[in-house]
Amino acid sequence: MRNQQIENNQFADDEIDLFELWEGLVQEKLTIVATVFLSVLVSLIYIFLSDDVYVASVKIQVQQVQQVQQVQQGDEAQLYLSIEPAIKTAEILNGIAPANLSEIKKVDGVLLVTSRGTNKSKIMDNVKKSVELVEQRHQKIYEALASSGVKSILPTEMVGSIAVTDKPVSPKRQLILAVSVVLGLMLGVFIALIRRAVKNRAKTQLAAA
């Protein structure tokens, strides 16, 4: 019975502490509201000053070639392969090309060319120039291999046309505002708790004096 009574008293104390905590937050509501307001204001200033960023992209089919080999029975086996692995082309030309080159995983012989920027015409031009660099490289490789009996089946070319996002990919305005509200609320509660603790300590010291 004694242990149960102690537990009940501790539970009652916890309830009182929660009520006091809530009352403290209510008393510091202006602090919380002001902090949320400042957080949202900062995010709005950032959004207003940030330029819209768009993405231009296109896929490139890597040149496919055919190599004829003689097998033991005298038949001809035709092997189809890329003039160069897509990942190797990306590794060599990245840093040289104005746009980014990357291999499309699970799709053999296809490159993805992307460019990000605030000027749609500029990023489209970056993608176009990068495609030209890839085509020139693969053409040189093919010319070097042509004498060994390699035959071109498909050229290196764009799959479709260059696409540019209609809406900016950044800044993500709604996400930024939502995060600013949550962070402002968390920071406001933290500041309110600190202010409440400081005030309670000051009262305790005055009462003790």
C-alpha cells in the first residue's frame, strides 16, 4: 500500500508538472509566435532572393556496332555491342562537357545528359554541346575500329528531343515554408522553456532571500 501511495503521489506530481509546463508555454505564446514569424520571414526572404532553377535533359543512344567472327563450324556469328560503355564515356567527358553525363542503370548503351541553371536557353545549349562531344568521341572510336571489320548498326544520337522542366526544380517554396514553420515552432518552444526556467529560478532566489 505504501509503495502504491508513493507511485500515486509521483504520478500526481508529474501531472502538475505537465500543467505547469503548458501554462508556461501559454504565458510565453508571444515568444513562440514571434519566433515562428521570424523563421517564416527569413524563408520568404530566401525564396524571394533565390533564382528559379530549371533542368534540361536528354537521353543518348550510344552507337551500336556489329563485329563478325568465324566460328569452328564456318558459320558467321554476329555480335552487337556499344562502341564504348556508357559509364566510361561519362567518366571521360564529365568535367569537359558543359552538362553532366551519367549512365542510366539497367539500360545498356544509353546515356543521360542533364544541365541545371536559371537560363533555359543556356542549359539547353549546354546539353546540345555535350551531345555533340559524345557524338564526336564515338565517331573517332568507330573510325579507328572500322579497319578491323566493325560495322555500324545504330549511330550515337539523341533519343527524342531536349526537354526542359516547365516548373523550376528549386527553390521548393512550399517545402521551405513548411520546414520554416516547424523549425520556428520548435525553436520558439525551446526559447519559451528557457525563459520560463529563468523566470522561475529568479522567483525562487527572491523567495529564498
